[in-house]
Amino acid sequence: MEAFKTHTGLVLPFDRSNVDTDAILPKQYLKMLEKTGFGDFLFDDERYLDPGDVEIPVSGRRPDPAFILNQAPYNRGSILLARANFGCGSSREHAVWALKDFGIRVVLASSFGDIFFNNCFNNGVLPVILDESTIDELFELASGMGGLELTVDLEQCHIHTPRTTLRFVVEPGRRENLLSGLDEIGRTLTHSESIRAYEAKRRGLEPWVFD
Amino acid sequence: MAALTLYDKLWQRHLVDELSDGSALLYIDRHLLHEVTTPQAFSGLRAAGRKPWRIPANLAVPDHAVPTRKRELGIAGIADKVARKQVEMLSLNCEEFGIPLIELEDARQGIVHVVGPEQGYTLPGMTLVCGDSHTSTHGAFATLAMGIGTSEVEHVLATQTLRTQKQKNMRVVFEGLPGFGVTPKDLILALIGRIGTAGGTGYAVEYSGDAIRNLSMEGRMTICNMSIEAGARAGLIAYDRVTEQFVEGRPHAPVGERLEQARGYWRTLVSDTDAEFHREEYFQVDSLVPQVTWGTSPEMVTGIDGKAPVLSELAPEQRESARRALDYMGLSPGQSLKGVAIDKVFIGSCTNARMEDLRSVANLVKGHKVHRSVQQALIVPGSGQVRLQAEREGLDVIFQDAGFEWRSAGCSMCLGMNDDRLNSGERCASTSNRNFEGRQGKGGRTHLMSPLMAAAAALAGELTDVREI
Ligand code: SF4
């Protein structure tokens, strides 16, 4: 997995709560077999005026100029700013792959859908929970001319804005994983003996589970 | 010893290791797979040269992108080439890695959350995961069941464990006797209306109270299914006689001495009487009205006697999303929901496509006709087994006589990955679980409700109160 230490980028203000993963990546793209190539379809239903599908080239489609992802400078944004319950709904990791493929490395929101939150960490995307008043302030700053540039430092758990430095909290385990970018499966497999011992014990207690 | 909740007990039973980083390694007993969230996981295994840890723990079935017609053709009958390739890929991956697969043409095929319990693959006291958020359904069996992402699918395949954090405990108590026309779907929609789609985030939610105890396993699955719409990854219901009777005799359930032994353990799968919960909600269901959603989030819900909200009466922070939702749904503020004309009806999904649901619909529509203004009324059984049983009972004839289309099993118009979907602007009475913008098709408008209410809407051609039919 890709490590995440620190990231500087432009904020993409997405002023909405309860953004669901169906909106982030509509169902027709779930047919794809890879983890890449989803960026063009991020927020597809709103981003284009005409319907899309895997085999319809985006070059021939009509982007909706009123949609923020189609507006400069936000179309270069790499830090998505949203409100409560971002990424609720379906477990599709494709939603994170689409954000990442578009160039998003950090998502700032006041809360997240649980499964989406996990999926971010598993893909080197950092979801940060900030309180609502901080989110409000960031929206205000981000809507100014030229946008807002932030530096998100996972080592220090700091976000540097032009005005101040914000602190954020990440569970230590998740932070370590992101910082190291190590393969989680490989790390878990170092516990193979515990897993085998556990299985032997359970087999004695509940043999039908292993039948 | 401290009193434990059912969730605490399941957690402790499956804990392999507490990790130095504060997370835990939880053992996974059962893993369900489908075509959409697994290809990248199998590619990952292949790239790293890894093998599945315990092959019989897994069961795969294609359901999301499959057509609901021309099933006799099997995979060749999938017209969408990209979807066909994905279903083929599931077969190839299962073959390569030795994973048991129920193929498309198998009579046991169906929505993964209907198939698991039906086959006795889901059993009490287990941990069960699947790359699908509605895995919470299986919690009805006193099973710790959670939806996971594709990276986690790969992790579970390779290690038989999940790295995860313990959730907090929440209990929702439903007391009382629901009136006619009020179903488990109405209970769970009402809960989501009260606590919101993030109300359960970070919790494992246990449903209890006499209104839950009186439910069949099918009704309990409907409740647990929509835990994720309340934000909770896992929903749970204690083990009791109803669970026992459902499970026993299923193809993968233990028999003989093993069953005796299993029952001994299963009967402990209840929260201790003095166990403490971090949060509790009480619901009196006697006066509950059939529910219907008006907006684009499951929390935007009201009784069928209710109205779309008037924006000025909402909390300021809710106004913008309500305005946007009403706009998308083509409703005006303050509009009565009763009488809103519908274009399509979808009775199906892992929430409401089991026998009890279909029987209740058949009872209501028998001898009546789908209203002529309704363009399409689909009934999609949750599994091939449900389809067969319904046909044995003659329900298919009742449905078709009434003007419904009777299809083969799959997710279908719940998410519209196949060709069952809404066109832009079409309004649907749906028994599924999500009414997000575009969920059933770009620009489609979804009203979530119970099978009874959807059937009533089909007959009336508009949203209507099933109690008045
Ligand atoms: S029926 Fe709908 S909610 Fe259930 S698994 Fe299929 S797509 Fe998901």
C-alpha cells in the first residue's frame, strides 16, 4: 500500500452532508475489474450532463460546468472537504479508488461512514474527522479566490492552514499503517501461529464451524 | 464476571490477538463473496502468491450484476459484456483458488444475504463478513456479521481474520403489537427516521423487545439488514426458539450430536440481563403508521399519513439537504405523500424478497390488477429457492394475473446494475433499502416502503395507505 506522511494540496470544497458511495461512484462502474481508471467517473451522475458507462469514452461526454469538479482551480483539488457522514451507504471500495484516481489524498469531514472510513486507510487515503465549526471555517476559507491550500501532516497530526495549525486525532494503529505503507496482510501473517492456535481451540469447542 | 452484551460475547469468542496498535485480530468463520467486490481481491492474492487460508469458510455466488430474465442461458445470457466478464471472472477465480461457488444457473443462486441463511451457511454465534454493506442482515442469527471493503476481502481470504476495532454497544427496544399493515420494514424505517443515517455509526446495534421476539427470522433479517442505513455496520438479535427452528435442518447446519453440542452454545447467545449499553432507544410500535420515504436518504421518512417537510419548519442545518432532496424527488414542500403517482414498482432486494414478503404481497394483490398507469411492476425473488417455493404455492400465477412481472433472483432494481432500472424522472415504490440519488438509475426517484405498501401502491398507481385498501 502507498504510504502517507504529509500532503500539501488544494481544497476541493464539497458542501454537502450524507454524501453516499453511490454518488461518489455510480453502480455501472462497479463492473470494472481493476483498482484504477475510476477517476474520470468520480461523481459521474452529477459531473456529466449525459449518461455514462464503462465503454463510453468520457472525451465525448458533456461535463456539467456548474459542477465543482469541472471548475478551476478545484478540478486540481487533492483535499476533499465535506460535511457529516461522508461515504455512507454501500461498502464499494471503488468509491475510494475513484477519489484516489482523481487525485484526492485527504478527505476532511465531521464524520464518515464506517466502511468507507476503513477503505480509505487501506488505500493510502487519509480521512480526517474535524469538528463542525472547524469544517465551517475551512469552507469559508476555501470559497475565497484562488482556493485554499493546506498541508496535512500525519506524522505530527497537524493541518497547516494560512491562518493557523489545526490538530487532529487518528487511531494509532491506523496512523502507523499509513505512515509505513506496509502490506497489512503480510503483517497479519506474522500472527499465523496465533491464528492456528486459535483455530485448534475453537475446533474443540465448536467443531461444526470447521466441518 | 462482568455482565456482557451479545456483541461483547461474540467479540470475545472470536478475538485472536489484541494488537499493539490498539486494533484487534478477529477470527472470521464465514466469508461470502460475489462478483462485484472480489475481482481486485483475487488479483491481489495472485500478485502476492497467496492462497486462501481456509477454503471451506468461503462461499461465492453471483447476484449484483446478473439479469433476471433468460436464466436458462446461464452466463451466456448476460447481454452486457462487461457484466458477463465479471461473472465469468468470479467463476474463474473460484476455480483457481478452490472457492465453493453457486453458479448462476444453480437453483440455489440468489442474493448473497438470502442464500447464506437459506443454506444454513449462516449459523448462530459465528462471525461472518462479505464485501457488501448489507451483510448486517445475518446478525438476525446472533451472528456478528459485517460488511467489508475489497482490501479486507483479500485480507480475510489470506488470513481468515479481520483487523478491526471494537464498536460500542447500542440497544434498540421495540415494544408492543404493531397494527395491521405495519411490518418489520416500518419498524426499521421509523428507527432510522428517529436516529438518522449516522445515528448508529460506531455501534453494534442489538434489537430487542417483544416486538422483535414475536418476529419470524425473515422479519428479523429485514430489521438487521437496514442497520447499515442507520450507520451501524452490525445489527444483532438474540438467539431463541425462532432462530433454532429456522436453522435446524438447513443443508449446512450441524446434525445429531453436533447439533446438540451446538445448541448448548447457541443458547448462551443473548445479552446478560444486567449488561450495559452505551446508548439505548425505546420504541412503542402500537401506534406506528406504515412508513414511506420522501427524500434521498433513508432518514427522510415519515408515516404514509405524513407530508413532505416544510423547509422553514426544519432545523436550519437540515434545510439545504431537504430542499435538494425535494427538488430531486419532484415533490413540493408540505405535499401529502398519499396520492403521489408512481411509474414503477419494485418488490425485491435482500431487505424484502423472502417468502413471507412474497406471501403478504400475494394475499393483497390476489384477484386485483396493477393500476394501468403503472408502467412496470417487478417481483424479483431473493433466491432461486424462494422462487421455487413461491411457484409451488402458486404465487407466481397470482402475481402475473395481477400484472406483475415474475423474475429470477438477483439484486436487480435495488441498484440497477443489470437492465432493471429507473429512467430519469421515473418514480418507484420500492421495497429495497436505499433511496439515494441515482441508486435505481440516473435521475430515478425511489420511495422506500414495505412489500405490503409497495403492493398497495401498485394497485392504486400512487402512494397509498395499505390499511385503507
Ligand atoms: S439486494 Fe441491493 S442492497 Fe442487497 S446486496 Fe443486492 S444490491 Fe446490495
